[in-house]
Amino acid sequence: MRKREKEENLAPSELKKLRNKQRKQRRKAELERQQAAQAQEKREQHNKSRQQTDPDLEQPTLDELIPEKLERVEDPLEQAIKFLQPLQDLASNRIETHLMAFEIYIRKGRTLLMLRSIKRAHRLDANNPDLHTCLVRFLLNTSRLSLEGAVGEVVKRQTADIFSDSTAVQLNAEYLKKNRNSLPHLLQGARMLYLLDPSAQARALSLVTNTDELENVTLKNCTKETKPTANHQDKENSIKN
């Protein structure tokens, strides 16, 4: 009431000035509210964008932190491919990248992607022991599938410089002969010998147990001999089934 009485006692010119001042104050307050609202909206959008691009910023639920659930994903091969893709972009000069790719794609039954993997690995190190196991298993896999049509033609043409007309048995026999003095090569060749013919286990073991005249006899390479020789057989059986 006092404020209203005060305004009524003002001269018209003074009252006009007061009204103008009040309008300016209201506009200023409204502008400040709008700016504050816009700033808040920008902050929320920025935080949302960061959460979408950086999963580490998202708060995991308690269910996501159960160790047993984390170690047993429903789609392990798909998760492996997600891990593989950046390696193919950033570490394409490492043979391990393409050997890993082969192990994934042979389990998925992707013949042409298996082919691409061994071709890339072969260009990096044609005599690599681990690559040899991939080559033998690729031959086994494609022979079981009896590839025909366009896929068969592509495989035959693209592997001509690697296999010629060799079978898996012939390829492994030649590899063992070529690398008869190197333990890492004999180790993988012996494993493939057992994979191709389980009845040849005794011969496979003899190839790698007499190390007196072999090269590259290191602790790391000898440790590989302690792994079950049947590992590749189990893998092939799982692929076959």
C-alpha cells in the first residue's frame, strides 16, 4: 500500500521514469532467466554427448558388474570381432593380428575371411609356425566343405601361390622336411601331423622330444610342448560339428 501511495504522489514525469525503470528491470530479469535456462540445456546436452561417446562415463548397473556374467558373454565371437577390428586398422603389420582373425573366422565358418587372413599373414611371414597350423586347417576345412561355384574359384585362384595342388598331408610333410632343424616349426608341424592322423602320435612326439641337434631350443619354445597335443583336434571337431 505504501508503495502504491508513494507512486500516486509522484509527478507524471517521475511516474513515467519509474515505470520505464521497472520495465527494464523485468526485461533484464527475464533475459537472465533465459540465459540460465539455455546454459543448463547446453550442459545437459554436453554431458549426454560425452556419455554416448565415452562409455567409461556411464555408471554401470550392479547387474553389469557380476564377474561371472562379464566372463561369459552371449556372443563371444562377435565380441572378439569388435576387439579384432581396431587391430586390423592399427596393427596390420603384425602377423599376430591376422592369425587371430583366422582363429575367429574359422569358428564362424567364414571361408573368404579366413582366406583373407592367411593371405595377409603369408605376406608378412610365409614360414611362420603358427601360420602353418592355419594353412593346414584351412585346407582341411575347405576340403570338407567341397567348395563350388564362385567361392571355390576364388579360393583356388587366391591360394595357388601358397598351396599349389598340395593336400594338407603333403603340405605338412613338406613343412616338416623344410624345417627339420627348428624346434618351433617342428612343434607345430608335429601337432598338425597328429591332427591329420591321430595314429601318428608316437612319431609326432619323437619329432619334438629329441632336441639335442635342434635350433631355437628356448624355454619359451619348450614350454609349448607341455600343452595338450590334441588342442587342434578338439578345435577341428567343434568346427566339424
